[in-house]
Amino acid sequence: MLPKPLPIREIRVENDSTKTFILDGDLSARPGQFVMVWLPDVGEKPFSLAEAAPISLSIAAVGTLSVALHQLQVGDFIWVRGPLGHGYELPTASAQRVWLIGGGYGIAPLHFLAKQLLQAGHHVTVIMGGRTQANLMFEAAFAELGVPVYMTTEDGSAGLQGRVTVAMQQLLTEKPDMMYACGPTGMLVAIAQLGEAENIAFQLSWEAHMRCGIGLCGSCEAGAGWLTCLDGPVFNFNPL
Ligand SMILES: Cc1cc2nc3c(=O)[nH]c(=O)nc-3n(C[C@H](O)[C@H](O)[C@H](O)COP(=O)(O)OP(=O)(O)OC[C@H]3O[C@@H](n4cnc5c(N)ncnc54)[C@H](O)[C@@H]3O)c2cc1C
């Protein structure tokens, strides 16, 4: 699968570090799947789909490739190959109560997932966390979907003070049937521990250093020989 050049149709500034790039192209993909994004002479890295049609990517400026992507303008090209990996599975039974838990830019693929869960008749609650209010995003997008949103910030500048687990503990009086999460490793580990302790099923999207994205190079191997690019990035267990 060769990278396909796609022009940027629109760029939305989400917060002080993250922009969403909407490309002129569609994919048939599940929430939780990712694409490899390449800029010639800069590099190639995986990014989760924030939407598949049109292809949308929410990218935080943290290093070489992501900062270069943030310098692009509408009409510039991004090279994309995908969709890749294993996405989130929707519940098979109807009217399931689900929590979507996102940290930082991890909230973006969960918005894509929320639309499909609502369409299938499930009850969605969103819990989003960040270090500070400026790290949160997609509040308005979830409000448009009409789902309850609980925010947490470590400095207390928005929502509850603390990490997402503070809101989860408060909401536990009505346990969900499934937790879906995407965000930093520490957050995912805490969710896996809570899921195991409270007997709640979970599906977590893990990050790893990826080079090929298609199971050949082995650079994203997680514990027990699992490849994050091929067997994940969404796992319904803790692969660490
Ligand atoms: C399956 C998958 C999906 C991903 N989806 C997204 C996505 O939707 N949006 C997105 O922005 N990124 C996503 N990433 C991360 C992305 O692939 C890159 O790793 C990230 O953009 C950093 O690459 P870089 O070249 O800009 O930085 P590099 O030059 O590789 O890193 C520069 C420095 O930043 C640090 N760093 C790397 N990532 C972060 C971070 N998140 N926060 C703080 N410091 C960091 C590195 O440790 C390094 O010290 C995903 C990764 C995976 C595996």
C-alpha cells in the first residue's frame, strides 16, 4: 500500500497544541483505526482517524513531524496510507451503557466512535481529561451530539480537579457495560485496573513506536509478542 497524496481541505485549531486536518479524501474505516502520515524529507508516523469520510486527523504539535504538519496550509498535500490496525468493536447487544474516556488528543477518535454508538442506539457518557483547560478539546462537538460530558483537569481550571479516574469513581454508582479509551499510557493502565477490579469490559487504544504500520518491522511489539500496529492499536485487554 503506497502513500496517497491528499490535499488539506480545512484546518481547525482545537486548542493551544492541537489542530484537526480535514483532507480531501474518504476512507472506509472503523473508529480506532489509524493511518500512516508521511511528509517527504520529514518522516512518517501513525495518527488515529478522527473521522474517515472525509479523512480527519487531530494532531498535537510535539516533535519533528507533528510540528512540520502544523506549518501546512489549506491546499498543501499530506501523504496517507491506510486504514491500518484493529479498531474498536461496537457492543453486540442493544442499548448498552458505554463510557468514552479520552486524554488529550485521544478524545478525537472517540468522537468518531460516539457517532456510531449513538446510531446503534447505545447510551454514551464522555469523560475527558487534560493537564489544564487548554489541553481539552471537542467539548462543543460532543455537546452537538447531545451526550453528557464530564471534564477533569489536573490543575482544576475546568471541570473536576484531578485525573479522569476522579470522574469515573464518582460515576461508578451506575456502572457502564463497556469502557472505550484512548490517551496516555498511565491513563490506560488506570482504566484497565479499574475495569478488572469492578468487572467492567474495556477496549483501549495503545500507542507504540511504529515504523512500518503493517506488522513487518516489529518496532511496535507489546508484551507477549503482540504487534500494536496489527493486533491493535485497540486491545480489549492490557497488553503491557
Ligand atoms: C496508533 C497511534 C495513533 C496515534 N494517533 C495520534 C493522533 O491522533 N494525534 C497525535 O497527535 N498523535 C498521535 N500519535 C502519535 C504520533 O504518531 C507521533 O508519535 C507524535 O506525533 C510525535 O511525533 P513527532 O515526529 O512529532 O515527534 P518526535 O520527534 O518523534 O518526538 C519529539 C519528542 O516529543 C515526545 N513526544 C512524542 N509524543 C508525545 C506526546 N503525545 N506528548 C508529549 N510529548 C511527546 C517524544 O518522546 C520526543 O521526546 C499516535 C501514535 C500511535 C502509535
